Amino acid sequence: MADLFAPGDRVRATSVDPPHHTRAPRYVRGAVGTVVEREGVFPLADDRARGLPSAPEAVYAVRFAARELFGEGDHDVTVALWESYLRAVS
């Protein structure tokens, strides 16, 4: 399985607010960040929490500027996000 993203790629976290469990934190939804590294391949936690079968997918460490997330701050926040939560930014 080829990775969709590589370190340095700019990505946007999905802005979808599903009616079920998700590991995509609300504060990163719709925000643009940078892929730091691939953390491995794991079943999608959203499906596992609902008892559904889940094919493994890549999980990435994605760095967001605090200003992008919270409107202020000079630091970064890094979040582990499944590939299906991310979209490429050109």
C-alpha cells in the first residue's frame, strides 16, 4: 500500500463532523498542517469503535501552527491522523 502523503506535504484535515466516534479532534477539522512523518499502519479507530471491520491505513503525524487552530500562539501542535482524515493542499 503506497502512502498518499510524505513528510513536508501540506494537508487539510477533514471538516466532517460524523455522528459517531472519531479520532479526528474537533480543533483540527478544516485546518491546514504539514505532514511530519508516517507513524505506521493501523485499522481506522472510527470503525473499530463501532464494531465494524476496518482495513488498515496509514497514520501520519501532522503539525499545525497554533495560530491556525486557535487564532493565536507561537507554538505548533502535532496530531496523529489517519490518512482518510486528510486531503492534499496544492
